[in-house]
Amino acid sequence: MVNQAKIYAVDNLAAKLKEAEAFFLVNYQGLSASELGKLRQQIRESGGELLVIKNSLLARAVEKAGNFTDWHRESLKGPTACLLDKEGNLSSLKLVAKALEKEGALKGGVLKKEAVFLSGEQVEELAKLPGYDELMGKLVGSLKGVNLSFVSILGGPIRQFVFLLKAVKNKNDKTEEVKN
């Protein structure tokens, strides 16, 4: 007989997986209960959710949610938490990567838009990428630099013309002084 609570848990997690932009499998071993609680709070504040659920229930929920055709069930060995990234900005992934700086803590993940499974190494590389705010700052800075260069280039011929007029005026002033 199937436990109704487990069916509800699978349905609930499948619904959350459908809403999320991405999900990642995390080995949370090595964190105390209080550290895990603090990490969960930080993740919630960044727009994510960290769920500790049985691997078998997680596997059923992923299969029920669909759109994750290529995920690897063998990643669900040992203690595994599911990190849901609801915002798509990966800030929650960066928090987890910082909290679990050990090798192999990130087991894998799925990006919903690409519907592709990422290995643990690929997820670690993804976590090292600059965040949205940092990238936007770099973009604005580079665009500002381009605008300043463009204005400087456009102003170059005008500046040269002004220098030419000043030189002609100075020459005329010297000619006037010699005549007098």
C-alpha cells in the first residue's frame, strides 16, 4: 500500500520543480543543523529553496515534473538536498557553493530553459560565474566608456578647428603688433 503522505510530497515537489527555473542536487553533509538552517534562510531571501527529501521521492518528483529528460538518477546517492532556483539568477547556487566549498558538494543540476543535465563539475563552474548584478555593472561601465570615447572622437575635429582659429588669431595679433 502506498503512503498518501509520500504521494503528496512527490506531487508537491513536482509542482515546485515545474515552477523553478533550475534545480541542483547538493550533498549537504558536513553542515550542522544550525548551519543548514542559516543557509536555508539565506537561500529563501535570495529567491530559492533548499529541500531535504528522500532520494527515491525526489527521483519520482523529477520524472513527474517532466522537461528534465536528460537528468541522471545515479546522482542521487548519499545525502542529497534539492536546491530550487526560482529566480533564474543563480544567487542561491552561489550561496550553497560558498557554504559547501568542498569537492563534490554539488552533484549536478538541470537548467529548465535548456532542459539539460549538468554534471557536478559543470555546476561548480556555473557557480563561479559572476552574478547578474556584477555583469550588469560591467556592461554599464563598458557602455559608459564607449559613449565617452564616441563623444571624444566626435569632438576631435571641432577641437582641431578651434586650435586652428586660435593659431590664426595669434598670428594676426602678432602681425598687428609688428605693423604698429
